[in-house]
Amino acid sequence: MNLPVLSPDQAEAWDSLSEVLESAGVDLTAEEIMPPQPGKGRVMAVIGKAGSGKTMILAALTKALRDAGVDVISGDYEGKKRKDRRTVAVLAPTNKAAFVLRMRGVPATTIHRILYTPVYDPEYEKIADWLTGAGDRPVIEGLGDVALDRAKTFYDIHASIPGALAAAGLRGSDFIQGWKRREDALDIGLIDESSMLDERQFDDLREIFPVLILFGDPAQLAPVGQSGEMVFDKLAAPQRLMLSRIHRQAGDSPILDLAHALADDSLDFNGFERMVRDAAARDDRVIWAERVESDLMSRSPVLVWRNATRIRLITAFRAAYGAPGDQLLPGEPLICDGLELPLKHRNKRIDLEARGLIKGAQVVYLGPGKKPGFSRLHVIGAEEPRLSAASIVKIETPDEEEPFIPFAARMGASFLHGAAVTIHKAQGSQWPDVQVFAPDISAAAWSGRSEAGIPLWKRLTYVAITRAQERLHWVTRARLARPAGPLGVDDLEMPVAPLELRATEDEAGQEAAG
């Protein structure tokens, strides 16, 4: 087993995780596995700030488990159950967080995609078994050797069953008959961005995984309603593995330098802004900006504290692109605000959530659907991003208590505009360029508010600036630059074939998704 070079605190965390896994029957050093044994569940947490090596340990642990013979459970297919089989699932609370991990080579999916599992058509399940090595090459009526070869080539590269079946010319509604709430327990769960978990999600995960390993940042903002506490705060000291040292990548990161400077108790907001200005003067990865760049807002929202600021920026963004008040332009960003479906359409709710349309999901509007009230959408970070769904789109405007709804189905997915989002909702996401609206941070500093004993402005700033992967734009004035060109969707990744959602028989169900 080849491990990356570990610092002392990382090595100590690795040894502790290895001991927990060995006691559960997975020996990472010998690369041997034993059948799962019934017994008491174990929960561990790897805790550290940005740059401390959490993701590196998560990636190395996933690789070591696979090398030892542990099968990865994805959100699209699980394969046949075997008595001696050991499995691991790498999960994140949001599509974007899972997408960030997948871009780093970690086969992650969302918690929803594990809580709800697909039910495959038995005929096409033979293809999935063959692709995963659990069965022989099948003979499927209407599907020739060329199509099967395309599926195999795609799967060997991307390891996605739905993507492989789409490459063979099949639609989602051909091979996925529905979704069901998971009843069977799994094995080992690795949960990224666990600072975002609420108590209910944590309890659900503990029911499913006998071995649960959380990865989280204690400096993030806690879920609303949890009094500043995160689920790993309640674990006993031996269960919490702290990464205290900051491990920088080659060339260092001025953004991480700024993030960790916030730990200085004597640092006030004015002092921090001087540090930002100094960093911008010597490194082009930090930008002292006197206006918001509208071109960036279509794919990377401006991060704000106050809801009123969010609405004003969205209004200015739409005006800059000439968006009419009664419709959306293709390319406008949206945020899923929930699914407005009655209880009798529970299966349709599961269907939409499993496709990635969960609350907080980032979506790009592609255009109207074939039926009134339907929208064609691209779900950012989803493994099969294109879908069509009945939509209730809400456009909020300043000084108006109720949002304007340009169009709406009777029921379906509800959306807010996504050109600006609150810092709370940005947790778990990252973008190459991030614009932080500094006047809002200043307002938080002047408010004197604290959360869990830490000034609120510092928590907000830490979360906001660590969303930036490459460049941080610290926006100091309430101005908006004119866009360089019109909105479009050419930059979005196209799937091999469009996946359509299976509709239910009654009209209301058909309006839930298309």
C-alpha cells in the first residue's frame, strides 16, 4: 500500500482509522478483508480546517479500502449481495460537494442517492452485472454487440452504470423502474462536509453504516437550529481526530493564509481587510474588487450574508442581461428550494431527489419543457445532469414581500434565483472564482454577533473565502460590471444521451416530472 507523505498529525489519524477498520475486519496494511461481524457500531471524525489534509486522507483511505478488496457502492448500482462482501460508500450532503470529490478521483455520491436506491428492470440488470464483473456478457433483445461495446467502453472510463446504459442508447426510464427507501444496512461510510449534517441525517447514517467516518471543518457555519454545534462536537474525545497543522500545497495559498489568519483573536475586520489588500498587491489569486463581475455570477454566485443584499444583486444581474420579468433566459442559475409534492406522490419525490434535485441543488435553466410549467434543467454536479421537471420559479424583487412567479406548474420543484446566495447555503460548494460581498461582512462585524463564542463575521468570512478554489474576489463596493456577452449554456457538459424521468399514470404525477 503506497501512502502519500503524511505529517505527524495525519499519520496519527491514519493509524487510528486503520485500527477501527481492522477491528471491523478490514486490514489496510495486509490488504485483507474478513466477512462483516455483528457488533457495536463505530463512529470516528477527522476534523480540521481548510488545508489541513482532510480530503487527502479521505482519498487515500478510499484507495486503500479498494486495494484491500472492499467494493465501492455508488448511487446508481450496487450489484449482488454476497455473504463475505465488504463495501464502502463515499458520501457528501450536496451534489456540488460530491462533484468536487469526483473531480479529485474519489467516487463520491450524495447521501440522498444512498438513502434511496434504484430499482432496475431485471433484463437490463444483466448488463449492470456484466459491467461490474458479477455476470457474463448478456444477450438482450433489441440491443446489439455494438451498443454493448459502447456501454463497456464508457463504464471502463467513467464507472457509471446509468452513463454506460445511456451510451448504449437507453433512456433512464428504460432501465430504472423506480426508487425505494433503503432498508438494508451497508458497511463502511465515509462522509465529507459533515459540518453540514443535521441530527436527523446523522441518525439515518448511523442506522445504515456500522462503521461511519466523518470528515469536517469545525470553523464552518453549523446547520440552522443547532445552536452552533455540529454533529461531531458531541463525539467523545477518542472519536475525534484533530488535524491541527496546516499543510500547504506547492506555492502556498494566499486564500488559505487569509482563512487561517482569522483564528487570531486580536484581528478585527479593518485589520483583515488590510491583509486582503496586501495579499492582492502581491498575488493575483486574491483580487481587491470595487465591483461585482456579472459574467461570473451565472455560474459562481456572489456570496452574501443578508437576504436583502442577495435579492438586490439578483435583480441587478437580471437587469444587466436584459432578462424580462415574465420569463427566464437560458443560462440563468437557479437554486432548488424544495419539492412541493403531496404525500401520494412520494415515489416521484424520491425520483427527483435521486436525480440530484434536492433542496439547495444548483441548477442552470436550459429552456421551457414540452408542457406548460415544465423546465429543462442542468443540475450542477449531478452524475446525469440533464432532466425536465415541473417547476415553480420564484423571482424575488426588492421591497416586494411576495416573489413574482413567471410560470409555475401546479406541483413540482420550487426554485429561487441563484446569481447570489447566502454564505450559509454556499457551504459544501466550491468554485474556481468566488466573489465575496464585503459590505455584508462589514455589517456582520458591526452587529457584534457571535456564534459558538466566535465573532459571526469571522465564521462568515472563513466559509466564504474557502469556497474559492483558485481566485478570491473581495468585492468592496455595491457596483455591478456590465456583462461581456449574453447568457448561454454552451459551457455546460452534455451527457451521452438525455435521461428522462418516468412519469406516473395520473395527470398530477405526470406534472411532477417529465
